[in-house]
Amino acid sequence: MDQILHYEFLGQDAYRFGSAFLIILASLVIRKIFDKLISKKLHKWAAKTNFLYDDILLSSLGPPISALIFSMGIFFALFVFNLPREPHDFPKLITQAYRVTLSLIAVWAAYRLCELITEITKNFFSKQDKDLAEHFTPLVRQSLRITVLLVGGILIVQNLGYSVTSLVAGLGIGGLAIALAAQDTVANLFGTVVMFTDKPFKIGDWIKFGEVDGFVEQFGFRSVKVRTWANTLLYIPNKMITSEVIENCSSMKKRRIKMTIGIQYDSPPEKVRELVRRIEEMLKNDAEVNQEYMLARFTDFGPSSLDIFLYYFTNSTIWAEYLDVRQRINLQIMDLVHELGLSFAFPSHTLYFGDKLAVENGKEAGPGPQQNQDG
């Protein structure tokens, strides 16, 4: 029996192979017990609790823990063998490889835990604004994952035996070039932060700023997609959000109508007064005109008309409905003007000619008005 145990194969005693096999088998059994029994019981327990995030936590950490158990079995199984230190220090190489493996498992676990942090962030923002939470959540998830991969990459490089400090110093010039090239990217990122903290608009809002006029379709790290009235798609850099005055037309609670109508100068004062009164009464009796504030006043003696100023709001902010109200009011004003025997004014000029005979006799000419109207 002793001879069998010490029988050499590939430079190693047979019992070492048996021990390594038993260790790996034990790790597989432990992993199976964890996956089929412990993990399932923990999931059942989590389903009964009122805590919101324990299910996500268990789902995130389960596979990495399973991989950790198996990797530990491989590591201990390798150290059962009598590993030579010459010409290569195999125990040191195995230890270094295991450190890298542990780093990979840690990065994998952190990557999966990003979903937990994302869910916490989503629920936090949902209490304030559900639309904000829906659009901000993908950006949080993507940012966390990129950060985990970058930090994890540095951790793995360090475990491989490289000096991260010297590596960063060696890439100083290249890093400076990348930083200069990434100025716009950083500016757009800050624009994204401003957009989600100040919340000037959300998906579906009609916005105006600069030459942009359309509906917001999608947010991104770099840009916002806006669908114009001509059905074209604009990609607006997020950095513009921090430097432009944005008009959110969808946030209007009512929509303004501001206009001036002119009637002819020969209109009698009593009829002008009656016209203003009837227009104001008409606005007050219109169900689709906002009753909080309105004005109908005879304000100016214009160059060619008596000007009546109108200022009121529609209850609806939908463009088509707003135009319907405006059209109906305009037509009713036309009816009132015609009913009162008045006329709308148009630009006109009056020319005065001197008397021809008086001019020829050298006398001062008296004015003889002749009116010429042009419109």
C-alpha cells in the first residue's frame, strides 16, 4: 500500500494526486451545497422579508461566491504537489495567479452589485420624480460599471506585479493629450449632471433654446435627441444645457394670446366704447378662455387706426386647440365690428395739394385736401 501511495508519476507521489482530487471534489460538493441548499434557502428567506434589496444582493453575490469556492479548491489542490522553485518559483507564480483570480472575482462581484446601487438610486429618485428616475437610472448603471471596470483593471495590473504609479507616470504625456481631447466629453458630462439635477425638461417635453425647437426624445451621456417640427432629429451636446436659456413650452399651464386690432379713425367714440365692452364680455363668457386675467382696452391712436389691445389666455396649451380658440375669437370680433357698423383700418395717407390759380398769381395757397388710401 505504501508503495502505491509513493508511486511516482510525473515527478509526484501518487497520494498527492489523490489528495488534490479529493480537495477539488470537496470544493465541487461545497459549491453544490451552496448553490442548491444555502443559496435557495437564503432566497426564500429574502422573499419573505420587507427589505427591498436583499433579493438583488443575494442574486448579485451568489455566482461570485460559487466561483470563489471552486477557485479555492483549485488553489489548495495545486499546493498539495511538491512544486519546484527552480528554474521558476512555481509556488510564487501560483500565489500570484490566485491573487489575480481573486481580483477578477472581486471585480465581477462589484460589477454585479452595480445593479443593487442602481436600484437604490432609482427608488430614491422615484420619490421625487418617476420620469427622472426612469431616465437617470441607465446613466447611473453605466457610470458605475465603467468605474468598476477601470478600478478593477488597475487592481489586476497591480496584482500582476506592475507598478501602477510608474505606469501612470509613464503615460503622463499621453494622459495629458487624452485630457485635452476629452474636454468636450467632460463638459458634456457636467451638462448631463446639471440636466438631471435641475430637471429643465423631461422626455416628451416641447423645448426651445437658440435655434432648437422641438420635442425631447432621448437623453444620453453626450447629447440630447430632439425631434423638430419638421420631423428631423437634432443631437444637442449636453454642455449647451449649462450655457443656454431653455424655454420649456410643455410646462405652460395656460397659453397667451396678445394682439392689437385697429379700426378706422372716423369711428364714433360711443361705438368704440361699445366694441371694447362687447369684446370683454365675449371673453368672459367663453369657457375655453382662462378667466384669471384678461384685458380689452382702447390704448393708442395709431398712425392709421384706433388701436384696441387684447390680452388673454387659453385654458388649453395644445397648439391645435389654442389655434381653434384664437380663430373663434377673431371671427367673433369681426362679427362685432360689422354689427356696430365699424370698419377695420388699413395703412392710409392723406395728401394736400395747393390751389393752382393762387400759386400762379403769387398768392399764398390754401390747403385743399385730397385723400389717397393705399393698403
